[in-house]
Amino acid sequence: MSDTHIKQSEHSTQGKLSFDDFRAIVMADYRLAVMSRFVSLLGRKEVLTGKAKFGVFGDGKELAQIAMAKVFQLGDWRSGYYRDQTFMFASGIVSVYQFFSQLYAHPDVEADPSSAGRQMNSHFATRMLTPEGKWVDQTLMKNSAADISTTGGQMPRLLGFGLASKLYRDNPELAGMSTFSNNGNEVAFGTVGNASTSEGVFLEAVNAAGVRQIPTVISIWDDGYGISVANDIQTTKADISEVLKGFQRDENGAGYEIFKVKGWDYPGLCETYEQAAAISREHHIPVLIHVTEMTQPQGHSSSGSHERYKSQERLAWEQEHDCIVKMRAWMIESGIANENELADIERSAKESVRAEQKRAWADYNATLKKESDEAIALLAAITDDTVQILLNELKSLTEASLREVYSTVRRVIRVLRGKQSDEKTALLAWYAQRQQINADRYNTYLFSDTIESPKHVAVVSPEYGAASPVVDGREVLNACFDANFARDARLVAFGEDVGKIGDVNQGFAGLQAKYGERRIFDTGIRESAIIGQGMGLAMRGLRPIAEIQYLDYLVYGLTVLTDDVASLSYRTKGGQKAPLIIRTRGHRLEGIWHSGSPMSMILGSMRGIHVCVPRNMTQAAGMYNTLLRGDEPALVIECLNGYRLKERMPANVGEFTVPLGKAEVVKEGNDVTVVSYGSTLRVVQEASAELEKLGISIEIIDPQTLQPFDEEHRCAQSLSKTNRLLVVDEDVPGGASAFILQQVLEVQNGYYHLDGQPRTLTAKAHRPPYGSDGDYFSKPSADDVIETVYAIMHEANPAKYPALFD
């Protein structure tokens, strides 16, 4: 581990530059540091005066981020967090104007390219898609993944950004992907706070990067605290680089190059980052830089004060070791600048920041004022005393928010209920038009919704001939993957046991030998790293299939899925996408940990990811064919007890597609509509035979995907015929079945077709116990389906269907 303390005379660029050139660089860096610091100070004031809702800033981290920006090249990637404002300024990715526009939540992508006002401040992103959703040339820009607030959450995707460089360099089949990589020379830069290194996602990612020797430069900003919790409580030995010494590469094996440098040592920081980036870029070696003795002058955020938990001695130390104070003193002592020159720089930087802040505020308010003025004009034309009172209340507000404008308009609409006038008609028309605009501002791009969306993939039916063989379901999947990997060199697949043995259920059997370890490979047991790695690869133009061995284990990768993958398109307003496919298996086996069906957890936390629930492997193959031709993330849950069930092999196994959101009527019937999916659908099919003997004809509908759900409203169409509804699944009571009921009864208006109470048949509230008997008594069985459907018919016609248990 290198403990870097480099004086000015050792600065790596000094021998290449004249003193005047060197001085100009240092002066510009000082101005940038001062400017960024004033942004932090002014930003906090804007929050405290009520102009902004919340503020989190990067003060105290300025010099290290300037040093990092010096070695951040076109094509490189950043996966950082909300302390990185100075880096964003220094790299030219974000301007001061854009920073303040985001602070004010300006809902315009030009003012806030990172998120169009959807994310709180200091959550940065580059726009890497055209308006049509096509990738831009990533090698011609400096790339930043959209930040998330979950501390440490930026680490898993960092693996994919770095691994992509390795694959682009090592796999000659990817030579044509020149808009995503320049022969794999890109470095992935990660930044993380010292407290977040205590999290499992950090340690998972660090270990994975070391195992695969992924070209990453990880910077740890260490200011001694995680909000109020000091390092001695966060970290063994209170020093993360001491903890990670065992990762240092040496004669015993590959590992990390680890540096340790003080956050106020400007020349030392510049030298460290130059060395670190060169090592990682040239040799594809992971590097960790522990930047110590940083400060956080304003505390964690605008919601608290660090004086509450820092001692007077600590506060005094932070003032003395403030990186800008230290740089200023060093510049004067070294003869680079004098007091007057630095004072001029400080004054000019502050004036520039203030001007940009005022411009951002004025532009934001111009947007608000235009809508406020339009609303006021429309309300003023209405002759009604109550309306005029509400109008005057709105006019009395100095700077009305959109919330206040539209709340007033909606109150007026309620006041005018039952009354008709031209003025009211004009107000309603304006309101309807503005609602469309506000929906675009705040509610769009849950998915990419581009011309490359999987929803636009052509539907191709499976083809069968007289000689089509009947095979195990797993063989259909294997053939599907084989065909797709032969078709598209961008495809990669990985996960626990995926490579050498072809996954535990043989879906990838023999394919690593055929396509090589660069494309199909094993990982360690680290679910969050698997998902994050897939996300990063997808954002860099590859098409990853990340496998989570069992559905129950998805929980361990859920933070990456819900906080990052699912929200990526939304939180960037269509500026970024990650077409990652997560493959897993679940439903109906035996035992608490291998037979779960936590669909309500998935539906509640993963909006923004398609949820595919195929009933057999042919359906699963068709879904993979669709998704691999689209550009949106998806989860495919295969039936764990279906791999050895027999299915016919389609002749076009790599080409046929199953559309998303299109339900299938598996069996037509007249008495009860039964909606089910996955393994329980086969249980319903089994029950239908005995129900026919009892004189009951059920119509079975398989939604095939839960997100999106039955967009053609086939469930409601069936209800219009049967007037009775049963939903069967193996989630907990009130789980996915409640979601399906909401979709059918409310979204599809199926409620109006009902002649009786809609019913659900689910698993018990607990996890399923071990053994076939445990499965029978804890999840829906054919007997349960028969008796529940019969009870529905008994309620409708007790004479024809007498009670079973009387």
C-alpha cells in the first residue's frame, strides 16, 4: 500500500511544464475549488430560506475530486454518489447553473440534464440516449451513471462498467462495438464515503473486482464520520485501507493496488490519481485510493448540524485542515500566488456562482410564473365570490409553486360543480392540457418506451413439424440460449454455477465450452454484485443475462434492482437505460428456502422492470427471444419443477417470441374465470378435468407477464361471459392475487361483470415447509382449486351444486 506524501518538487507534470504553465494550472484548480465551495455554502442558504426542499453538498472534498477529474478521460465511467459536485464541475459534465436548477427541482431536461427535477440535488447523470432512445457514442463523452441516494449502492454497477472494458479488450467478436469502447481502454471510477465501506454491497463489489481484475479506480472519501457515527464505530481499526491490506497485490497473487493520501495534499493527490489511473487503464488492475483527513464543513446535509456530534477540538481541527485553506497556504508558501491574487480569485469565483444561481432561480420561476399567470387570468374571468377569494389567495403568494397553482384550480373546479359557463369550460380545457404536461414532467419513462421497446418486437409463433421432438423443458431453454448466443456476440451470461456446469438445471449446459468463458461464466455467491455487474454491462452496450439461482435469493440483490435498475429510466427522464435480463427460478418445490413465491415483494419494489412468469420452458424461451431484441430490463421466473417436464421443441426455437402484456386463454369455459400463472396454472389445468365431471366449465387465463398485465383486457372479456372470478397463485394472501384483482376489477372494469364475490386462492401466510406433504398443505393443490370453484358455483346455484361438506 502506497502512503503518498508528495511535495511540489515531486509533482509529476512539473518537469514537463514551465513554471508559468504549472502556475496557471494550479491557479485554475484553486478557482474551481473555491467556486465549488461557494456553491455548497450558497446552496445550503437556498434551502434554509425555503427556495429548495433539501440540500446535500460536496464541501471538503474539492481537491481530491479535481485530481480525479484530471485523469478522467473520454469514454471513462463514473459510478459515484452525492458528494461529487466538484468532480462534475471539473470534468465539465455539470455546470453551476445546472446544479442550482436541480436544487430547485426545475422540471426541464435542459436546465437539469441529470434528472429533469426528479432527483434531489447532487444526484448526477449524463444523457446517453438520443430522444428516440438510441445509444449515443459513449467514447466521445465522459460518462456518469445516474446517482442514487442509497449509500454504497453505486458500487455493484461499478463492476459492470469496468468488466465491460475487459470484455471489449479481450473478446475480438466485439471489435465492431466502437461507439461503446476504444479497445477496452476505459476505466470505471467509483467514489464512496468512508462509512459506506461498512456495507455488504461495498465489500461484495470490492471482492468481485479483485477476483476478476476489473479496471476500476475506487476512491474512498474519508472525513471520519457517517453522519454522526465516527470511524471507530464504523470500521475495524477505524481505517478501511488497513482492513483491506490483504487485497494488496503481491507475489502471492493478483489483487488491488492500494494508495493512501491526505485530502488536503494537492500535489500528492494529483500524483496519486495519475499513477492509479495509468495502472488501471494499461494493465486492467483494480485500484483503491483511500483519501483521508477530509472534512465536511457544513455537516452531512441541510437537515442537520454537525456541531451536535463533533467536539470543539474536532471542529477546530477541521478548520485547520480544510483542503482549500491548506492549498491556499501551500500556494503562498511556494510562491505560486500572493494574497491579493488569491483574494481576487475568490471574489471572482463567488460572483460567478452568484450570477449562475440567480439565473437558475429566474429561469425556474419563469416557468412557474407563466403557469401561475395563465391560471390567474382564467380564474379572474369567473364571476363567483368564492372563486374570487381563492384567486386573491393565489395572487397574494409572492412565488407560487406549481402545487399551489394547481391546488387552487382544482378547488375552484369543485366550487363550480353543477354550474356551466364559457369561463368554466375554458378553465377545464386549460387544466386538462396542463395535466398532460405535468404528467410528462413527473410521471413518464418508467420504461424507456422507445421504438426498441420489447413491446414493439414482432410476434412470431413457434413452429412445429411432424418430426418435432418431445424433450425435457430444460432442453428447449438450452436450445434457445444457444441460438441467441450464436446470433448476437453482445450476449453474456453469468451467475452462480452458470459457467462450468451450465447452471443447476442445465439451461446453459455445454454453452461455456462452445462460446468461451468470456461470455458464459461463473460468479461467487454475491447476489447484489451479480445484479450490479449486469446493470453496468447493459449500460455499456452489452446484453447480459444475470442469473440468481433461486427466487428466494433475489432478496439479496433487491437493493440494486429496486433502487437502481428499476428506477434508472424514470429518474433520468429517459436519459439512461439498462436492458438487463435477470433469470431465476422458483415456485412449488419443497422447503422454506427453495420454494418461495414472493411476487408481492417483486411487484411492489420493482416497478420499471418487466416481470415475466412463464408456465413452461417454451413460454420462457419465447420471452427471452422477445427481451433480447428489446431494450428494457426484465425478470424471468422459470418454474422450478418444470425443467424435466416434456415439451415439444419448436423448429424456430431462437426466433419465436412471446409478447409482453398479452394474456393467453389456455382453456375456454363458461362458468368461472380462473386467472393463474407459473406453476399453479398447471395445477388449475389438472383441476379442470375433475370440475368438468362435476358439470363445471372453467375458463383458464394465463397473463404470462405481471408487468405489464393483460393489456388487451382478456380477463375482463372472460368475466363478461362467466361473471365469476377466481385468482390462483402461490404468493402469500393479499399478495400478487390482490394486484391481479386490482388490475381486473379496477383497471379493466371487471367489477361490473361480477355476479358474485371475487375469490382468491393463495399459499398460506407462512413459508412452505419441507416435503411433498408440506407443499400440499401450504400451497394451492388441485383439490383446493376444485373445492374453491365448486363453492363459487354452490353460491350461485345451491340446488344444482349442493354443499360439499354439509
